Amino acid sequence: MTIVPTTIPDVLIIEPKVFGDDRGFFFESFNQRSWQELTGLSSNFVQHNHSRSTGGVLRGLHYQIRQPQGKLVRVVTGEVFDVAVDIRRSSPTFGRWFGALLSAENKRQMWVPEGFAHGFCVTSDAAEFLYLTTDYWAPEHERCIDWNDPDLAISWPLKGGAQVSAKDREGHPFREAELFP
């Protein structure tokens, strides 16, 4: 695998080494030893999630204020625009976001560290999204920032309006959100 730095140093793009021929392809989507050697991180993943969404669905911006989750995310069907927002007040990149297209075709993954809000929008007809997390889902600690907050000014590549859940419509403005120190 190759680690690609981003404009926010703690957020990483991971490009796997893909072995393909006329029968199909194979790649390691995760290898703990390689992960540690290439990133310096000793992440312990405790939960593996899988979601399916139709085109135009936008999920996020989610995080857990306690039991924060690092997420290693990838797409196995379709394409999404994936976004990480630094919500650590003490960080030099506080309030900045990074976004990347992840797809079944490019097989890229994104590392979203603890202390970041995370969201994605589906840019294909449908997408299946997988993510490994470093802590368990804790609904009592889950928080949401408005996906379209003007202070963040995320450039979502939406064709028309976003399909957002009722829970995500209740997100808080960035300036009023409970954030990390």
C-alpha cells in the first residue's frame, strides 16, 4: 500500500497495491503490520460497518465527543465524495476540511482520525461504504455538525439537493457545536 499525504497532515489517503488479471483483482484492504510501518499508527479497529446509499444521499457530519472514533473508510460499489473536518480546537488545521473521491474503481481508502467530523455524499447511482472504527458506536455521545455550514464551506459535488436524514437535519452550526479541546 501507498500512503498519500493530504492538505491536513493527520488525514491520509491509502492506495492499495492491486493485483489484477483477466480473472479480476485482489488486494489487501488492511494489514496491521503494514499499517503501523507506513503510518506510525497502532490503531486497534473494534467495529466494521457497511452502509448502502442511493445517489444524492449525504451522511454527516458525524463524530462522537466521547469515545471518539478513528475511521478507515472505503467504497466497494459506486463512488462517494468523502470529507473529514478537523474539530480539534488546539490543532493548526482546526476548522479545515479535506475531501476526496473514493470509489470501487479507484479502491482508495481514507483515514479519518479521532477528533474529526466525517461525512460523505454519494456521487454515483448508489454506493456501498465500509468503515473500520477504533471505538464502538456510542449514540449518547454522537454529535452532528450541519453538512452545509457556511463557516466550513464544504464544496459538496451534489447534482441537485442532498437527501439528508432527519437526524442530520438537526445538526448544529459549526460555531455552536460541541468540539474537542
